[in-house]
Amino acid sequence: MARDVISTCPICSSELAITRLQCRSCGTAIEGDFNVGRFGRLNREQLALLESFLRARGNAKELERELKVSYPTVRARLEALVRALGLADGSQPADDGEDGLGHSAESAELRRDVLERLARHEITADEAAVILRGRKE
């Protein structure tokens, strides 16, 4: 049974090396040191965003509706995706998930989403505080 390949070590988060490729049809195997490529380094959330972006044909307003988030959140997520792919001006693919100030893009996105839910009255201020502190009730 084929499974999706992971690209980072579940223990230390370092990049994993692919050392063997094998043809399912004839059994031919190639050994060496291979990488997963820029798309293989994306996490599940980033891949889902990329798929949504393609489904929306690049239309940010459609993406906003599909993801049920604000336009600024869509822009922030797309910018983080561009950085993760190493496509931003002078950037390298992100591997630490931080913005250079010690804040992860994921935590900033969580804060934005929680504040948007609070503004839409989907959660209370106390619930938002619990989520932002990382505690589960």
C-alpha cells in the first residue's frame, strides 16, 4: 500500500533523505541521495491551501469564500506559502516556520483566525483566550 512520503524527521524535524527509488512494475531500484523537491517540503495545511488556490484558479475572493476566512488572512497564508516554497524575493524555502522574530507563521495564523471568529461572535472572549493560551477545556 502506497503512503505519502514525509520530508521531515518526526523526532528532530530535520530534512529526511530519500535513498532508494523502486519501480513497482519491473522492480528496478535506484539508490542515491534524492530530495523531495520544493512541493514535497510543504506540510498538509500548505498543500491543502495550494490545492484550494488552484481550485479557485488563483481568485483570492473565491479562496476567501472557500476557506471562510478574511481577505487579509488569505493574503497572509498565500504569502507564507510563497515563502515556504522559496519563491519570495531573495528567500530560501522556510524550514523553521518562524518569521525571524521568533513567531511561527502558524501561531500568527491561529491568532488571526481566533480574532476573526471572535469578531463574528462564533466564540466568546473567554474561549478565545483559552485557545490562544493553548489550553483545552
